[in-house]
Amino acid sequence: MNLSDQIREAGVVGAGGAGFPAHVKAASRVDTVIANGAECEPLLHKDFEIMMRHAPEVVEGVRLMMASTGAQRGLVGIKQKNADAITMVTRAAEGKNIGIHTLGDFYPSGDEYILVYEATGRLIPPQGIPLNVGVVVNNVETLLNVARAVRGIPVTRKWITVTGAVRTPVTFAAPIGMSFRDAIAVAGGATAENCGVFVGGVMMGALEFNMDRPVTKTTAGLVVLPADHTLVVRKSKPEKAMHRIGKSACDQCSFCTELCPRYLLGYDVQPHKVMRSLGFTETGEVVWNQYASLCCACGLCTLYACPESLFPKEACDRSKVEMRARGEKWSGKTEVRPHAMYEGRRTPVQQLVKRLGLKTFDRHAEFAGDVAVPGKVVIPLSQHAGAPAVARVKVGQRVREGECIGDIREGALGSQIHSSIGGVVRAVNETIEIEGDDA
């Protein structure tokens, strides 16, 4: 069985948030493999903890991907401030033709387009992917899982940081399907009576109030914030209200564009022009929507750049949805050349934290070690890019931890799903609910 098959059998997907099935990347041909350990979302530390505790396995994952793809070079992208992690990875990579590429503490240094350019000097073509320039990029946790897949260990745990308005911020490997409520309990519980949870981070994550929702293979972290925090209030606004405010108040200052990381890298992303689409008819929207196509949805324009606290990122989201619905394709310029101010306009993470009102929550989330297994897990069949998995278990069936409970659909892009605990299947629909043996 080759590496791609082993990864497929273990259910490894992109653990940084995208959830792309990793077996597809392992079957590609490139000259460079990059491990993404940038972790630029404010307050999250799970990648740092992984590199501190499992550097040899992360490096082994890089080596395996290099061998599978034919790559001659391996790189691990780590922020220069994380000196201890650099030391651990450097030690593990000695003699393996795998180097360290240090990154500044700016947002979003973990964006694939930025990381590939910073590490290799190559610019991914507009609407392209790293493979177009001979590169495979995987999150460090994905590579940890790749190394374990070769040993027959499937993905049943997800490393997460639980932080924000909690008693003790922590990082730990949560059983997939663990509820947010149980995960927050590991951090000592919330310190505010009414809270919202940003799943995956405050910049690119989704806001959730249902604490029964489960941890999945793509959950990078849970940032708990009081319901009256500015970020929760802004994110809670109805989409129509966001667009109505933008239509009436945007004065086309262009700050959102001038600080856009993709624009500074040379891509034709211009959020201020997308904001014009809010006030045009369908014919005019077609023109302005084009400037949203290459947006990476980092949220910097909405949460940092706009002096009027408008919602250009959400306008870009809307434009991309409209373009897909109409079958419109991007037709912008293909030439890419970094802006003269590419380095001068980077957004320092600490400045971002201050602007977001998160300074009081900016505490290191220490590794919590082994945590108690929850009495019940609810495991979604769709927690990856592509088609949902097909359940291969029935109600009343007993399953073991690590047993495959969901298969990839025939001929579809997808990922296998495995039980994170031993117990009995209590429900099967879009999720599989398993009651633990000790419940």
C-alpha cells in the first residue's frame, strides 16, 4: 500500500481548517513540500504545542510526503518568535534535507499564497493552488497525522486551543465529536454567563452559540468571548444589515484594499471596489464582483483596516457566491507582482490583537495532556472538503475506538471517518452518535 492509500485509509485531511483530503496531495508530483506552522490566528497555539511535543513526527510526515511526491526539498514555516519550536524542529530535521523558514509575526502569514511566496519566492497564479508552482503545503498537524497513518493510526483526535473568556486557556487533543461544551469544560468553563464561540479563530472562524456542536477534523480552536464583546456583536449582525450599512456609509477611502494581504502580494483584490457592488443593479454588480474573486477571506479589511467599521470581507463573500450562482468566471489580470509596500504594510499580530479588543484574553494556552473521554460523541459524516462520507454502521452496533464508521463515496473526493471512542451507536443520520462504554 502506497502512502496515498495509507493516508486515505487513516482519514487524514487538512487540519489547518480547509479539510482537503491529504491523500490527493500525496499522489501529486512537486519539487517542494512545505509544512505550515505559521498559526497566525490571534490567541491560538495548537500548532506551536504540536511542534514542541511531536517535532520528530511532523518532520517524518514531511519526509514521507517528499518521498511520495518526488520533492527534493522540504521546509517548515515557523514564526521567528516561536524560538523553542524552531529548536525542536531543527533538531528533529537534522540530516534529512528539511529546513526551517522563519516568518514574521504578521497576519496572515499562514495564508498559502503568502507562505509559498515567503518560503520559495514563487507566486501562485491567480485562482491557482500551490501545485501550480510545484509545491505541496500541509499544516503541521496534518503531517503529524500522515506519520501516524503509516503506522496504521487513523485520525480520531483533533488538536485544539480553547481560549478567550475561560478560566484556564488550554491546548489538547480532543476526541473528534466532543461537544464544545465538554471542550470548554476542560478549560475550566467560561468566565461569562452569556458567550459566543468563534470556531477556528476570530478572524476566519464562524460564530457559534450552540455548545452542543461537535469538534471536527478541521476545528483549529474555540475562542470564547462574552456575548457583548464587539466581535460577537459585529459577527451577529444579519448579512442584509451588513450590506445595508456598507451601501450607505462606504466613502471609498480604499484602506481595505491598501492593507489587503493578497492585494499587497500583487493579486487584483480590491474590496473597496467590491463595496460599490452593494449599490448597483445586477449589471453593475458583474463588474465590481470581479475584484472579490481572489479574496482569501482573512477578514483583515473588515476587522482592522476599515475606519468606519464596515464589512468589506462580507461583501466579497457575497460577490463570490453570486458569481458562482451565475456561472461567472474571474477574468482579471494574470500578471502578479508584489506591491512596493508589500513588507511595509504588513499587519503585526499584536497590533491586531489590540485593535480587536483581545489583549486581556491574550494568554498562552498550555498543553493539558490527556483529557477525560466524553460520555458521548457526535461525529459528522461531512467534516472535510468534498462529498460526505457514507455511514457503515447501524444503530445498536458496538464500535471500537479507531474503527472506520464512514466510507468515501464511490469515485468522489472525500475522507473516511473513524470512531473516536469505544461504545454503542445510538443514532445515524448526517452524524453518527456514539455513547461511550463508560457513560
